[in-house]
Amino acid sequence: MNLEEDILIQNYLTQSLSEKEKKDFVKRLNTDTSFKEKFTLEEEMFKSLNKEEWSFIEKKNHAEVKEYETIFENEETKEIKKILKKENEKYQKKQNKKSTKKRSYYIAAALVALVFSLYNIINTKESTQNIVASYLNETELPSIIERGEKQNELAKAQKLFENKEYSKALLIFEKEIQNPKNPKAVIYLYTGVSQMQINKLEEANKTFQKLIESELLDAPKGKWYKALVYIKMNKIKEAKEILNTIIKSKTYNFKKAKQLLKELD
Amino acid sequence: MKDNLFYLKALVEGKSSIIQEIYQKNFPKVIKFVLQNKGNKSDAEDIFQLALLQLVVRYKKEKFEIKSNFEGYLFTVCKNLWRRELNKSKKKVTNTKEYELIDDSEDMALALVEQKKWEIFSEKLELISENCKKILKLFFAKKTYSKIVEAMQYSSETVARQRVFKCKAKLTELVKKDKRYKSLKE
């Protein structure tokens, strides 16, 4: 091929020939087999190596194409086709689950971040206090009363607690903790939180320490509350130490402990 | 290290755990590519299945060897299949998919042979001199001669034209000599 032919073919491929030139070009393709051959190779090369084009095969009766077609049609291949379809569905389903989970996690995290940044804007000095308040509110205490026992002293105390009459509630809790029939761990929790609410922080600290040292199932909860007490006391270093032990042992609220630890930094 | 044959065999045998592994490692890249190039999620799913099926059929017929790694090869096949789809709709007047891609055996067979043809051209491009490769890559990317002059620091467009012409001649010569290309012409 000479340079002239080459330029002509390139101009055709990039559609830069005039109508008249194009007509002549097509005519030559139909009559000059050697020119047609050159053109075909050039076109194949151009369309293969340009990233936006694709070089198709026009001859459908091509022997190799027919051979592959037979393999695509056979039962074994059809079986694999079905398997691939199933595997695709399996994979996509898993991905969907993952992304919804991720999304809801991000939304929750964003909300938490927003709430705390608002606290910080409103009053930076009180921000740690607010952290404690919001965590206290968030953490649901188990109900003290067992079913059918609405009339006893503990029920009264819980009611007072719910109405934020902490001092009055404390009087009852302090008495009831002596009764071996009562659920000790829960009473410790209520007692400690009540003490926190009326700023008897040293006492609250002692109450939670008792819970921690008890052999009770709920003993680990004491650590979480103790950490909150320390924050309220502004003893951030001590609070962090406890939070780290919670995270290490993966006990009650360890995920929240991680979050809280970040907020303290 | 899992070799390329390991994945091909697992595909032919329909091994679920390995197919899931292939999906995990490769599908994210493919869907990203399709989304960036005018496609949607379901296009990406179709293309991925087509590509895997293409590998199975090709392996069944000729026990072919993947010269690069499996991941890279699979991605190339996916990219080419998507390029092919985009160019198909360019040729057609309507843009709608009127049939399931994966059910058209003749079309899948054509795509496979076209992929093999593409491989010949890309392989040969790697065999010519670095300088020629650089010029031709610019040329095939439809850069103008003035751009080629600038990039290659030639003295004029005439020189650039002559260089492109010579490099292309080298490339076509290599392609024409290749046995696989000859058999495609039959």
C-alpha cells in the first residue's frame, strides 16, 4: 500500500471524505479486490485498537463461529449458563444486604455526629456533661417490677424515678437493697443513676463499684455507668481507662464505649 | 497461588464457592466501568455472565492459555463485550435490547471470535518498537497529526504522516503473518 491509499482509507474511516469521494471509494471497494483486502485489514486494526470502536465480524457462516455456536448450544453449556445466573443472583443479593446495612449505619452515625456537633456549638463547656446526659437517656434501664407486683415498694420507687423525683426514690432503694428477695443488680443501677441525677457523684461511684465487685450477672454494667460518672466528674483520664477495659473485654455496651471514647478525644 | 487454570476449571465445573470468589474479586471493577460508560447495573450483570460463559466455551474448545493473570483477562473481556454492545446499538436505529443477550448463541459465538481477533491486534501492537507503539496509540486514539507532531516532537506533519504509515505497515505485516489471523479469513 502506498501513502496515498493509506490517507484515502484513513479519511474514509474518519468520515472526512466528500459525498462524491465516498461514492468513488465504495465503487473501488467493490471492484478492486486487493484494495478491498487492504481496506478490511486497516479497518479491523483501527476499530480494534481505538478504545471506543469495535471490530465486528460480518460473515455469519464463518466456520469457527459455527463451531463455537454449537458449543454454546449444547446441554452442558446451558447447564453452566443456569448456574451462572443463579450465582449472579446470590452475589447481588448479598451485596444489597451489605449496602442497606452500611447505609443505615451511616445514617445513624451521621445523626450521632450531628447531635454532638450541635451540643458543641451551643455550649462547648458543657459538652461533656451533655454527652453523659444523652448516654444516660439512651441507656434503658430494665424494669424493676416483676409482673403482677404493681403495689409493692419497688414499684413505687420506680414510679418516683420515672417522675424524676430521685431523692424520694433513693430512700426506698436504699431500704429495699437489704431485702434478699429483691433483684440486687437492678436496684444498684437505679440507685446509682438516681445519685448521678442529683449530682451525688461520689456516692454514685461507690454504688457502681459495689455492682462491679458483686458476683451478679449484671456486674459488667457497673463499669459502663462508672465511666459516665467519671465523665460527669470531669475525670476524663479515668473514664477512658474504664472504657478501654470494656472494649477489651467486649462486655456490656462495648460498641458504645468505642463511640464515646472517640467523642472524648 | 491459584493459577489461571484453577479458575477456568472451577467455572467449567460450576463450583459455587469459587464463582462467588470470582464475583467478589472482579465484579466491583466491572460494574464501575459499565456505569462510567453509559450502562446500568443490569448491563453489568449481563456482561459479567456473558464474559464468564465465553471463557467456559473457549476453554472447552481449545484449553486456551491466559497469558496475563485471570483477573486482568476477565476484565479485558468484560470491557470488550461492553464496547461491542455500545457499538451494536450505534449501528442499530433503536437502542432497546429486544432479546436476552445470554440466549443468543450465534451472537455469543461472534463475540468470541471477535475477541480472538482483537487479541491478535493488541498482541502485535506490543511487539513493535516503543517509539512506533507510542505513535500508533496516539493515531488510534484519533489524535490529529498536529497533536502527534507536538507529542513526538517531529519537525512537521509530513514527517508524522510518514512515521505513522511506516509503523502501521510493520503492525499489519505482523498481523498478516499470524496463523490465527489467516484462519479468521477463511
